[in-house]
Amino acid sequence: MRVLTFGLCAGMLLAAAPAPDSRTLEAVYLDGEAARLVLADAPKPVTVGPWRLGPRITDTKPRDKRLNLYLVAPGTQYHLDGSEDYDHNAIINALPAPGKSREYDVYWALVLDPRLKTDFRNERDLLLAAQVTFVPGDLFEFDDIPADYLMRTYLKVASLEDLAKFRKRDGTLPRVIIVPAGFAITASAPEEAPAEAAKP
């Protein structure tokens, strides 16, 4: 079985290297560092725009036993010329044991605040940003939202009125919203490299 891998060396990852022609997610962030996962190939993989995420799990409802994978937009990690609306980072909260597979609930983490320029690379910072609110200015338009395209396409939120579901009682909005993407995937950690044989 052919496998698709999440994986680039840390230097390449931090430099936001161009995506390969296969357009599969090849790296994720774990606590700000590069991490690698392995995904089984599938005839009809889950896709987000030009990106392939591997086979979909039948049970799509989020489960406490699963790990988390966040698709954070906008982000600099994954960029493809002509598909800038899908620019994003991929963050996980934990790795499976080496050679073992785990299920991941997938979440959208979408930036609403136009002044927020953080390139998120760990779950903690993402969760903290989702708890902070901002006051939209008088000239605030839906198109000002950094992740407006993904909100229209995947959340069916396309106007300021549609943002009502996210507004706090004081009229503020969260700087980042985190919502289930409606699917889950299975991924495994690479096998540990065998130790070199001791030299005589």
C-alpha cells in the first residue's frame, strides 16, 4: 500500500517550503516544531481545495478519544500559487506511538480579526487566541475577515449577519473561531529508525 506522508525537516518547514506536486499535506506542527505523520492512500481522499488529507473516517462526530488536527487559516505553511484562499497551517495536539495509528478529529481554526497576524504553530496559542475577542470597527466588512473564503465555502457563513452565531453578548467577536470540519481521518506515526549496529 502506498503511503502519503506528512513530513519535512524542521528547517524546510519553518521556511514554508512550496508544496510538492502531489499536493498532500506533508508536515504538521506539534508544539511549534515540525512533526511527521503517515496517511494511507485512498481512491477518494478528503480534500480541502487542492490539498489531500487521506481517507475519511465513517464516524464523523468528534470523539474525546481522538486526537486533534487543526487546519489554521490563513497560514504560511501550505501555499499554492493560484489557490491562495486555501493557505493554511496544520497543527496537531499529539502524535501516536511510533508505528501506531490514531484517529484525528479535524477542526477549522479560522482567523476573524484582520489585525491578527500570528502564524500559529501550536495548539496552546490557538486556543488562547480563540478566547480573546475584538471589537469590529464601524467600517468592518465581511471581506475584511482573513479567512472569509473558507468561511463562505465550508461554514456557509457569508455576511456580517451570519456572524451572529459567533458574537458575544457585548457585540465582540472571537479573534479566532475553532469549529469541527465535519470529518475525521486516521494517521500513524512513522516507525522508529533502527539503531545503528555497534561497531567492533
